[in-house]
Amino acid sequence: MTDLRQLREIERLVEDSVFLPSPRHQLKHRVLKRAIEAKYRHKLWKRFGITTSAVSGTLVIVYVGFRLFGSAPTPTQNSTQNGPVSVRIYSPGHNLEPPVVEQTTTAAGTSLGESLYFHPAPLQSVDSSSAARPAAESGQSNLSNNKDVPTNP
Amino acid sequence: METGEPIDFAEQVRHCALELARDGVGALASVYDVTASRLIRYASTLTRQRDDAEDAVQAALVRIALRPRVLAEARYPWAYLLKVVRNESLNIVRRRKPMRRLKVRTKSWCEYVAEPGEQELHSYVRRALGKLPPTQAEVVVLKIWEEMTFAEIGEVLGQSPNTAASRYRYALQKLSQHLHTLAELYHD
């Protein structure tokens, strides 16, 4: 274990061995040159940053000004013009005519299920006769009318 | 000698820093004249090579020239300057290629900074100092040659004063193993 006196001796020995290295001759010149160059570059970058931020700030202000005070588009009054668009797709094997929806006459204020329940006889007779015939006719007509089907434009 | 008047030296550095903040890059020459030798000496303990130490000092002074106000407003301008040099030195050491780092480690840093025509005893002491780990050697340099307090050393290293003090004690114990007989002969 080293005692305190010994450490003090070492301390003094190191203290007496102090030295100052002399820097190389060109170092000062190099340091000053680099410092001036760095300062110049720093200044250039600073100016570039200021210019860029000024230009971009102006552009943003102009854009916001146009959006706020310029000719803003008026909202359309007739909303049906932009309403939903129905799209029809026709294939060559089918009629161009849209399918006709048969409207069954039912009692006013009642639904279809109720009419079937309360008036079973007349509805059944009508439905069976009208449903059987078109089915047979449609099969024939489809076969016979194939040549009459116009080509898809 | 400059090392005998640490307070005056610190004041001198503060004065130079104020000049640099006021006059710009033109006043960097005076900062260089006052501090260059000591900064190279300190950087050499970390880089263990003279060229790298000079590069570190150059990079540090250029950095200071870009922001002179920071140095002027620092609590201990001299400690702040040493800290900047320390950071640059560590950056250089980190950037070194592994093979070159190995070569440098085999040599003592004192071989690079030793002045010709000096006493053999002193060069032996500096060689022993070069065998210490850089973290301990730098504390010895700052404490004995720069005559800084442990609080100031802690500021330079970014550590607490207690850490600096314990590193200093370890360093002295290691040095005493190398220099024990030499110290007795020297003081007799």
C-alpha cells in the first residue's frame, strides 16, 4: 500500500517534469485559414437559409391569401345535377329493354303478405295463370327472338 | 513559467474569449498564441499522437471561432476550451482505423511530444505517464500541469469531482509503481 508521503513525492516529480510542446509553425496559419473559411461558409449558409425561408414564407402567405380572398368556387344550387348516376350494363345475349317490373295491385294500405292471407283465391288464380304463361312464352320468345337481338354497340 | 500562474492564465483566456466575441475571427490568433501549446499537450494525452492532437486543436478552435459568444459566456472559459478539445480528440480517436489504433497504442504518447535536449529523468516520468490509461493520464495532466481543481476537472470530463479525484488517486498509485525508486533518488 502506497502511503501519502510517497504519493506526494510522485506528485512533485510529475510537477517538475512539466513541459510545453511547441506547436508546428504552419499550424497557426492553418487554423486561422480554416476558421475564416468556416466562418464564410457559415455566413453563406445563414444567408441561404434566410432567403429560402423568406421565399417559402411569401409563397405560403400568397397561397393563403388567394384561398381566403380570391374567387372561391360557389356551392351548386341544383344538387340533382350531381346526383347518383345509374349505370346499365348490357350483354349481347339479352334484351336492351330494361326488365319490366310487374306491379301487383293490392288493397290500399296492405302489404303483399296480407293480401295473400285475406284473399287467397283470386290472387292464386291470377298468379298461376299469369305466371305459367309468360314462363312458357318467354322460353319460346327467347329462342325465336335471338336473331332480333341487336348487337351491342 | 505560465503553469506557475493558473489564475492569471485562466483570466488571460477569458480576456481572449471576450476579444474573440467582440472582434470576430481576427482575434483568434491571440487565443491560439495563448492556448495552443497547452491544448496540444492535453490533446496528446488522449490521441497519443502529435498529428492527431494538432488536428483536434485545429477543429476545436475553428468550432470556437464559429460560436465565440459561447466561450465568452462560459463559467470557466479555459475549462470549456479544454472540453471542446477533448471532444474533438475523442472523435478523432473514434474515427481511427483499427490497425492504426493498434499501432499507436504500442507507442507511448510522450515519444511524440518529448522535446529534444531535456533531462532523462523528466522524459522517463512522461513515459510512465504515457503508460497510464488515457482517462487517468488526462486527470494527472489537468491536475498537476494545468493546476485545476477537481471541480474544474469534473467540468472538463463531464464527471463529478469525486470521480475525477478517485481517478487521480488511482493514477498516482500506478505511477508510484513505476517511479517509486526514481522519486526517492530524485528527492535525495
